[in-house]
Amino acid sequence: MGTSFPSIQTFYSREVQFNLEDVNDVNNGSSDSQIPGDGFTSSEVEVVTKPLSRPWKPPREYEQCPISLLQTGPFNYEISGRIVNFSTNPQEQGHHFLVVSDGSGAIAVKLYYMKASDYQLFLGQRVTVWATFIAASTQGGTGNIPFCASSTKIYPGRNIATHIALHNDPPDSDGHRILRCPLDYNLKEHNYLPALMTLKAYLSTGYDMAEGRILVCVRSVGPRRTVYSKKLQCDLDMVDVSIFDDTATCVLKLWQDKVPSAKTWIPNQTILLISKPTCRQDGPHSGLGIGYTSMVDVDPDFPDANWLRDKVKNMGKKQSVHIPFPHNTWDINRAIRGPNRVLFTIADIEDQVRNPELRLDFTGKLNVIILEMGLMEQWRKRSFCCFECCGIPIYANRPVAICKNCDTRRDLALNPRIIGSMIDESGMITASKLVWHDDAWTQLFFGGISNEIQIGDDSETNLVEQSWEDLTVLDSVALRDIEEQLLYARVTLTFGWSSQLERLCIMGVEW
């Protein structure tokens, strides 16, 4: 009897037959149609096409090492730092170029990708890099970048031994606070940052220096714009960021992939330490920029940055046109009608708020005389109502306006500068520094005024029953009558002292 041997076909799985319509659906981009029989599962495909969508587990031991102590050669390093610069070369598609700093040094990282949209990079973002080979910056072709002595290449999804993690840290987390010391700052050797100069000095002559740093605060972030580049023959996205310090103000221009970084910056709060910014002095296009060798530290942690934060805070108290009323600080009804109602003088309030041992939130009553009124003056200036959006003041004679920066509709508040000053027997207070509740404005303007003033000729609505917004529909004659009746009037204010705002907040007015 003959021996039965298996045929060669039994060692291979039968190919799945598919028709021409399935191929056309795939070519047309249908997500539900796939060519069967390719040998890969959907999870395996996602690992390659979306390398950051899966949790990465290191396949070997990696040594955590500061950037300044990295050795060149085949070493397994885990490197943590923050992005101080990045770019994508249009002529060399396929990788991002990152400069990562941890305060001790900087390293150039070439991050290769399948799709550029897989990575959303931001200046100041904390990253962790797992590398298997460290090269000198001269060998990596990174150019002359300050403090950048090493480089590496990362291939997420292609090489399972290299990876990068982009961290999105909550504002008050430990990850948000670490790795913010600027480069070349050594408190043991000197208590200042070398080559740091004021913005005014840099704009005048400092940009001619080989090294130069500026420490500035973000004042406002403009809208995204599209500008045609004659040099590159294409449209480029850009955004204007207004920056300032205690000496000058200028515009920082961000282009292309750096534009999203500006949307994460908070006006009058975000501090930027910019090393070697580019400077253009050519009329309307003048301003600062981020070049290939520049470095941007977002919210750095060192004494000069803390000084600027306090300076900006004090400048904001003096220059702010609108401070929202802190509604959740006090029980307003209890403060106005409760049993513990204490009558203060202006001198009593000043003594208490200046005492470091008694700087707590408290409420009370204050009996004053309105000494100055600027209601008509603000009306003529078309600044009867005000608000701040994108770090830019908004003024109008109506309770709503459109921000010219972001085109957002904003509800405005009454401008506190319509009242000049108030006095009592112990002193004087500038009313423009007060923070008013909406009900307090209504009680001030309509609580002690006769019912003869009407809204328009055909309306019979009593203004006493309306809100302060009804002032905006009155004509100049009615507004002048209100101003004359309030001038030298005596009123009792229910106030609350906010230690956080360091302002008096008016909760109610009694006639």
C-alpha cells in the first residue's frame, strides 16, 4: 500500500477572495472597507499608525540621567525635560526637530513620525524621551545651538526601544512645577542669569550681541492670521503675541507650528524667558521672533522671574480696567442685613488692611460723600462700560461689545471710573479702585432718585425697578440729571475687603 504524503497546498492558508468593489471602497477612503487577508489585526495596524495611542512599556532597563551628564554612544537613557524650541523643516518631511532642556543642559531630538498630526507640540511642554544612542551635536548635524552638546533620534512605532511621551500636566500638579530652572543658572556661583537684559535694552542695541536674553510677560495673544510668503511662495500661519516688562512693550511673532503654543499662554500671567530671539527693525514688520538657535522657557522658576510676576501683579492692580466681583466670598444678604454690622471709617479700614496680623476678609458699613463724578466724561469718551478680553481693554457705551482680537461677544460691566472720589471725616478713597456688585450699581443710581426719569419718551417703566444697564439707553440730558443728583450725595456702602484682590468690594448702597 502506497504512503500518502500531504501536498504543499496544505501548509498554506487559503487566500480570501475579494471582488473589485472592495478595492474601490478602500481606494475611496472608506474606513469600514478593508482588503482582507493582509495578515495584520486592527490592533497591530493601530500600533504602527498611531504609536502614541497605546501605553508603552520599556523593553529594557533605562538609566535616568541629567542631560549635562549624558555620554555619547550606545546607552539606554531616560531623559526628562521641557521643549524650548521645535520646528518642522518643509523640505525634510518625516520628522520634528526638538530642543529639550532640563536646566542642566539641552539635547537635540529628531522625532520621526508617520503623520505630523500625531504629535501636538507646545513650547514649555514636559516630555520624557527613551533613547538608545546619544550622538554629539556636531555629528547629528544640529548646528550651533547654545548649551546643546548632544543629540538623539526617536522612532516611535518603528523601533520598540525608543519612545517619547508628551505630558499634559494639570496646573497644580508636581509635573507642572518641575524642570523649570533656566539654563546656565547656578545659584552657588552667581545669583543672576548671565546675558539677561531688559526688553528696552535688547530692542535698542542688545540684539547685536551674540548672546542675549529677555524676561517678559505675555500681555495679549492675537488671532491666527494667514500671510503669504514671497520667499517660500506659500501661505503661512502666524500670530502676534504682545509681550512686555517694566521697561518696554513689543510684539513677538510666532509662525506655523509654534502658533498653537500661544493659545496656551495666559495674558498678564505667563512669563517667558527667551534666549537669542530674532529681531527685525523694518517698520510695520518689526518685532521679535523665535529663530533656529533661540530657546523659550515658559514660566521659568528663578528669582528674576518671581520678581517680574510680582511686578506684573502690581502693575495689573494699577492698570486693570475691570476686576470681576468675587461672588462666592461673602454672604451678601447677611453682610447687608445681618446682626454683625460694624460702621467703619476710611481710616479704620486702612489701619486694618495694613496690619499684617489682621489681613483677613471682613465686611462692614462705610458712610461717605461722593466728592467727584465722571459719568458724563466717560460717556463722551465712549467708555461708559468696560471689560478685558485677551489682555486688551474693551470700552463701549453699551453693556455688550465684540472683542476685536478674538471676535467674541462679551458682556461689559459699568466702568468704576464714572465716580471720582468719596470722602468721610477721616479720609478719602478713590472710587475707581472699588469693585462693584451689579445690584450695588443699581441701588446707587436708582435707589435715591425720584421716579420722574423715564426710559425714552414712550416708556412708562420706572427706573427704580430696572438695572444699571438701563443707564446706557438714556440720553445726555437724563444722564446729566443723574450726575448732578449724585454729586455731594451721602450714601452708606456695605463693603467687603478681599485679601486676595486687595480691594474693597461694594455689595450694597443705602440712601
